[in-house]
Amino acid sequence: MAGFLRGFVFAWRGIAAGSRGRNFRVMLAVTAGVIVAGYFLKISQVQWCLVSLSIGLVLGLELVNTAGEKLVDILSPDHDPRYGMVKDILAGAVLLAAAAAAGAGALIFWPKIF
């Protein structure tokens, strides 16, 4: 059981390390705005579930992107186009998730605002 609980310590340490990046901080600021908007616009429980899943997906993928970029930088300190493609693919995954989250947000918030 101690090993299982220790895994949470490592996971939180990883979140803390990954959250130092500029993109992650921007995403946290957007997340705060979405949460405030959801509160004031009184979105439904189902809508909160979709917002929460979207936030978790985008932030989680940003951590994966950050980890992948750090790994690529370790494996190839000199520029190599093959490793650059790996970084581009990782960033593309985050972009797709963010676009899907923005679409879900538009479907949830647009009718409540207008």
C-alpha cells in the first residue's frame, strides 16, 4: 500500500514539474476563466462533466507533450528533423484536444451568453 501511495507523490511531483511551462500556465488561466463562467452561467451537471473532461484531457496532453519534448531534448541535443517531427506530433495532439475542448465550450456557453 505504501508503494501505491508513493506513486501519488511521484505523480504530483510530475504535475508540478510539467506545470512550470508557459503553455500550461496559459491553459490554467483559461481553465480558471471557464470555471468562473460555468459557475456564473449555472451550467448543468452534465455540462460540468463535459467541461471537466475537456480540461483534464487538454491539461493531461500538455503534460505528455512537455514530457515528450524534454525526452527528445535529452536524446537529441542537436537539431534532428526526425525528432522535430516527434515534437510536432506531440504538439498536434494538444492542439486537437484544445480545439475539441473549445468546440465543446462553444456548444455549452454560447447559448447561455447569447
